[in-house]
Amino acid sequence: MAERLFADDLDLGPDGRIYLATHIYNSVLRLDPDGHREDIAGHAQGIAGSTSVAFDPRDPAMLYVTTTGGILSPPGGKPEPARLIRLNPNYSGYRYIHRTPHLPLSA
């Protein structure tokens, strides 16, 4: 059982572990069935205000993460553009695979 766990969203991975978007903690957390937890992605991978996580049903090895850009808790002191990030949580170093560019809300 995991205690004192704060997350905005979660998804169950194909490996049986739970993956969580921590929002104000600017990370993605992996939770093992025994309660062990590990940050698998953070600001270095583009995570700033992670709000949701979801595994790709066509490629279950890939995890999508949406971010707010850190509006509530900016990692660099200033909010960044919101992004959709595609991660491989099993890759050593957990580098992001793709990060969407900033798109303006109006033309």
C-alpha cells in the first residue's frame, strides 16, 4: 500500500504497475504493486505540471503525458507552454520521445 501519494491522474501499465501524473510536483511517478515508487520523468524530460497519463493502446510501451506548463508550480519559476509528451517508461534514462511544439491559442 502506498501512503501520502499525491497525483492528478493515473493509468495502469502493461507491466502491472501504476503510472501517475503528479501535477504540482512536475513529474511522472511509477508505483509498483509492493508500494515502491520511482520518479521516471521530470522537468529534464519536459514535464512541467503533468495532468494526465495514458498508455498508447496501439503501442503499449509508450506513455503519453499532458502538461499545463507548470502554471501552479513552474519548475523554472516561470510557466512554460503546455505540451503532449510521449515517453518510453522502460528506456534507461527515461528521455522523452516526442514533445509537441508550442501552439498559439489564437491566430
